[in-house]
Amino acid sequence: MTRLRQVIDAAAVALAEAGVGSPRTDAELLAAHAAATDRGRLAFADPGPDFYGRYDELVAQRANRVPLQHLTGTAAFGPVTVHVGPGVFIPRPETESLLEWALAQPLSPSPVIVDLCTGSAALAVALSKSGARVLAIDDSEDALAYARLNTAGTPVELIHADVTAPGLLAELDGKVDLVVANPPYIPDGTTLEPEVAQHDPSHALFGGPDGMAVIGRIVELAARLLRDGGRCAVEHDDTTSARTVEAFTRTDRFIDICARHDLTGRPRFVTAVRGGERLTP
């Protein structure tokens, strides 16, 4: 155990020197992964002689800013853990604020939820625990490969489609209780951490010059899909909260438009309620 503690301590120092944001946590999580145990049980682990070589390789990759989740193959999100890797956006803890809001919304007796730009399907899988019919849409085959793995054994319905395509889900017009989306919303040219810039797919990150290219289309789609009283939540860049509010306002179909913050206090997503056919004269 003394040797294990020493190598974890050394790994934490190496990761800190490499600029990793949470070096101690990552060092311990990688050790738990290499030892095939939980982080909380490392104190009782007897990893064996092969552990140290595996661990050194994992730490070296993390020091090169390969995402922790790519090395472990999974990412925790709210009540679920999903498979992730190259080609799919890694779900972020910040989006759990949107999930918490969504789970608190009232639903109809036969509820329908649509998750746009689903990526790994983490949000869809978490929302499927509500008992609703959940449809999850993405246009990336790489992302959908992970989504299929993550939705196996769940009621989530995956659809390979572009969320900006005209007529998408027309059969559900006016029938959906809840629309959620974590779309590409980072303004083009934004400087990002190496884990993001080099490993998250750019298609899932960048939303045009101002980050709003997909958000505006999603708001229009939500206005068509939602029943009166249905809810929508769209995540956005922390510089575009006001523009996202404006996108909802322009449709003339939403009421109770609200800019919301994540647990760090940063503007994170906007919610709105679908009103009647026309809200103004």
C-alpha cells in the first residue's frame, strides 16, 4: 500500500505540472481504473505487479491531455454512467443543472421527450428513467455508435438525423412535452483546453461565428413540436445567454422565458414554456 500511495502521489505531481485541472482526483481515478476497483476502495487494493506499468502509461497519456474519460472509457452524468471515447462529446457536469430542471417538469399522462444533439445519449438515458417516451437525435454516426451502446436495454429511441432538417419529427408536431438540447454552441475560433480542442469532435462544439447557428433552428423546431404548456431547455455558451433568450422571444410562441445558471454560477441554459398559437396581437 505504501508503494501504491507513493506512485499516486507522484502521478498527481506530474499531472499538476502538465496543467491538468484536477490532478489528485485524476491520479486516483486512473489508479482505480488500472486496479479494476473503485476509487473509494484504493486503500484496500492489492493491484499486483502488472498494475504499475499500466498505471504509468495511463498517467503519461493524461499528462499529454488525453481526456480522463477516454482513458477510463466512461463518463458519469447525473444518475447514469455512459460509454465515451474518440468521436463523441464527453458529457459535462455543468449540464446536470439542465437535467435537474428537466426532471422537475410536469409531464402529460403519456409523455414524450425529445433530446436534440444527443451525442452519447447521456441526457436521454437519464430522462428515460421518468417513464416517458424519449427520442434522441444526432447526425454523427460516430456519436450514435456510443449512443447505441449507452441506450441498450433502455426505452430510448435513437434517430440519425440533422436537427436543422426541415420537417424533422413532423408526426410529433404539437405532441411533445419536453424538448432538451445541448447543441454545438461555442463561437468559432474560441480557444479551448487541449482535452476539448484535440479530442472532442469539433462538429459537437462549434456553432458558427457567434455560436448561435444551431440554437436558433432548435428553438424553431421546439416551437413546432411542443404541445401548449410544453417545456424547452437549450444549453448555450456563457457569452450568449441574452441571444438565446432573444431566439425564444422572436418565435412569438413562448412564455416564461428564463435564463438559468449552473452550479458554478455561470449562465448555462435557457428555458421556456410553449404558449398558445399567438401570444401577441
